[in-house]
Amino acid sequence: MEYVTVAGEAWLASASEYPRSMRALWEARPWASSVLPCGRAFDVISMPSLFGRRVLDELWSSGPGCGPVAAFRGRTLLFVQPGAAPRLRTLLAWEEWARDVPPLLCHGKGDAVTVPPVQRMLDAPDSPGLGAGRWIVAPDSREPWLPGAAVVLWACVRAARGETGASAPALPQGAAEEPAGVLHPAPSA
């Protein structure tokens, strides 16, 4: 789905300090990209596009799935639980797996990201890296399920090592059972 639903738009706007102003902007210019702060409704993990595709494949084939995901200027933007970005950054620095995972940009509180338009123009470029970006998985609810740092780390390690089956690290206990639409507090670093 490449269009943001009304409920998804409300969730995105909730990241802003002025949600009603964001909604008014999108009503006037639905085909414009927007800059939203991280840390309130979501954090964002930005990864190289090809690696991002492998991470998404892992999340969907072997894991719990994912929430909203965007493509912007050759990067995959994975929307994660608030607080997950600094936690993932800490886990990658601490764990031995960091050498297998390409450098990730972890955007959390105090950072802002450019998000694709809530609607896509009919003649918008489809080429990667061009235009205003696009939604791979568009927001479709007021409370989308967002993965935490442990689930993202697990998917990144599996994607980086190309592991599948019994030789791959197991999904963190309880991660796959998280009900859809529930945001969980991130563990402290």
C-alpha cells in the first residue's frame, strides 16, 4: 500500500508538536514530503536500500512483520518504537554482530526525518533515489505495531549473515507474540 490512510495520517501527525498544523499542511499539499521529529510517536532506522530489503524480508518471512517503512534517496527507513534507535545503536556497539551489519543511521529523540508524501502524484518518478520518496508499507492505523531494538537487531544480523533455519539466531523470546497495534516501551540502555 503506498497511500497513507486517514488513521495512518493521524499517527504520523502525532509525531509533530503541532499535529493539527501537519494535517492542514497535508490537506493543502498531500504530495509534498514532510519533516517530522523522532522520539515521540516513533524512531527511525535508516539503512542502505538493498540491506533494508533483506531486513524486511527477514521481518516478514521469519519474524513478526513490521510497521511503516519508507524508501527515500536510496535508503530504507524502518519506523520503530520510540527509544529503539539509541538502544539499537548501543546493542550494535556492544555486541559482536556489529561487524556483520552495514552502518545504520539510528534517528531518535532530537532527530528529524523526511517522510514521503501522504499521497503519491500519478507522474511521480519511480526510480530509487529520485523524487520525494515513497511508502513501502504505508501507515494504516493510529497505533501501528512497531518493532523494538531487539527485533531489529535480530533481523539485521540474519540479513547480514544470510542465515536461515536452525543455524540462525532465534527471534528474541516474546517478540513474535506482540499483538499488532501495541506500542511497547523500549528497554532502558
